Amino acid sequence: MILTKNKEVKSKEFYVSEILRLKKELNAVLLAHYYQEGDIQDIADHIGDSLQLAQAAEKTNADVIVFAGVHFMAETAKILNPDKLVLLPDLNAGCSLAEGCPADLLQKFKDKHKDHIIISYINCSAEVKAMSDIICTSSNAEKLVKQIPESQKIIFAPDKNLGSYLIKKTGRDMVLWQGACIVHETFSERKIMMLKLENPKAKLIAHPECEEKILMNSDFVGSTSALLNFVEKDSATEFIVATEPGIIHQMEKACPDKKFILAPPEANCSCNECPYMKLNTMEKLYLCMRDGTPEIILDKEIQRRALVPIQRMLEMSKK
């Protein structure tokens, strides 16, 4: 341990050993998103994208769920496990998509399209989930949309970029809520094209939350887990990765002989890192397990209503 003027700074080894001890003591499961820092990914019981983590939360027998991700993900775990203690290391770990789609405004939007059902991307609040007909993730969105009868009109919320991508993939004329991810909208087409010129063998891979100008230049478009699977199986040895950089930790572990180049933002900043995801740290993870807080607490009625479209998603994903 290192002593500073104001506090004691504990080592990574301390946090790892204590988190492992607390997991056993609490009978806890640690779920971590691919966008978390590498140290948190390495100690997690399950690492994945939103769909994989929702599936893990649904199946767990643990008494406590510790979610190293963002608020809407921990809410989903609580909705699936209403009687379990669900902890989030930092309650301020939100999401620009969720924050940009308040339930009251979506209801007004819905009132203008009364004959439409709502398919909501999982990056939304519990209140929005509760008023939705189906929840989806980037992994299963196309599959779910294709299962909806052609005669049924659809509102897709809250991500306009994912929605536009789905319209092109499925041919469905959906009404889109005009939300976007602050991370995936930062990537610079100009800088990426320069990178491709400098690295002619590199393939550009992108998450469908990116803008169309990025997607149309990409060699592969897919969810976070799909991007990981692609680089593992593809014959290319160099990739330009247009999504949050946390996934590169898993890519490098899976493919140590391949080169991964992070797609740059337009500004000279770290804007391609999700500021919400990075609020979680090993220290906060340890403290939330030690103290049993911050806890995810939801209104029982919201929880009950939100469970329906989430379960619908999980069932439709099996078809």
C-alpha cells in the first residue's frame, strides 16, 4: 500500500483479493460489460454485451448481483431479479441514450403514433422499458424486428443510428426517436479514412450506434460481442475499431498476434471513451461490495411492467 497526504492508496492486488473474498462471502456474481476497464473485466464472473449480461442475470443463482456497467444495465438485472440485492459501484454511471429519452416525452411521442408498438433499445430507463412492447439489444435487434408482422407499425427508440441501420437491414419503415450515443457519434470519418490509408491491410469494424457515414465505410458492422467474434475468426491481422475502447482488452487477449487500432474522435480528446462506464473503478467495486451500497431500488409497478418486454426479448432471441 502507498500512503499519500490525504489517504491510503491500496494496490490492485488488495482489491482483487478482497473482491474475490467478498464474492464468496456474499454469494455474489460479478457481471462486467466489455467497456469496463481491463482489471474489472479480468475479475468478473461474466463479461459480455447487454444481451449476454441480461441472459446471465436471468440465470444466476447468486444472492447478490454486482453490476460493473451502467445504470440501465443494473436496472435490467434488478427487473429480472426483484428479490435479489443488485449493486452498482457508482450510481452516476448513466447513459446518454437513456438520459435523452425521458418516459414522459416518449409517451407524448407515442400518443402521436397510437397504432405503433414501441421497440426500445435496452439502453433506456426502467420507466421507458415499462411502456415498451419489446426490448432489444444491438445483438438481437435485427432478429426481433424481422419477427414483427409487416402490418404492424413500429416506433424504435431511443437510438436513431441503430434504428436507421435496422431500417436498411430489414426494410421496415420505422418511426425513430432522435437519440444518439455520445461516444459512437464522436468518431471522425476524415481521421478514419486517413487511418485506412496509413494501414491499408486494416479492416474497419464498427458498432451500429455509429453514424451512417462510418457504417457505410465499414468492412463489418455488429454488436460489441459480434465485433469480438469477427476479429477472432477473420483472416485479417489488423483492425480499426469504431466502438468504445474497452472491448480492445478482450480482443487483444483473444488475438494477441493481431493489431487493433482505435478509431479516433473528431476532437483531440478521449471522447471515444464512455465517461459513464469509466466511473466504475476497482476501488468503487470493492467498496460497494463491502458496504452493500449503492443498491438499485425500483418502483414495484415499474419493475413488474418492465419485466414483460424484457422477457419477450429473451424469448424471441431463442427463436
